[in-house]
Amino acid sequence: MSRRPSVARPGLIRAAPVFAALGDETRLWLVARLCAEGPLSIVRLSSDAAVTRQAVTKHLHALAAAGLVRGTRHGRRRQRIWELEPRRFQDARCYLDRISRRWDDALERLRAFVEE
């Protein structure tokens, strides 16, 4: 029987969908593009993409399901504009910071042990 670590389990459960969504190259590219250029329409997002507009839409919906982006309708033609949801990135960063602190603590313990 395998045991999962119980350390920071609630944080892990909240962070897992974020990291899963960012694990895809196309989704990571979309996030980077939105980060660099701000809110964009699907037309603009798919113009430089290596995949079809339909694929970009599918990836944006996966990112939205993870809470990383949101699409809102604008204008008379009700064009959807996609933008980042910074709070979810903050959550992921906090989780990574916790992991980093644990690694730093483990390395410090190892250093102290080796120096004894």
C-alpha cells in the first residue's frame, strides 16, 4: 500500500490543476503570450500559434477550468477576450515557495550532518 505524504496536502490539492494545465507546451505558450501582451482575442492568440484556432480554444478552456485564464465577451459582436487570472498564479507560487523552503531546510540539515 502506498502512502501519499500528508504535508501541505490542501495546498497540493489546490495547486495540482494549475501545474497540470501548465504542463502542456501549447498552454504554457498561451499563458506566456497573455502575460507579455495582455488580454487578447482568440483571433490574435491563434494568429501565431502552431495549432488551429479550434485547438487554441480547447487549450484556453483547459486553462480556464484550472482558473488560470478567463474569457469575457466584449463589443457588439460579443468577441471573447482572454486574460490571465493572477490569483491562481499566486496560489501556485505560494506552493512552490513552500516546496523551496522545505528543500532549503533539507539541504541545511544535510550540510550540518556532513560538517559534523
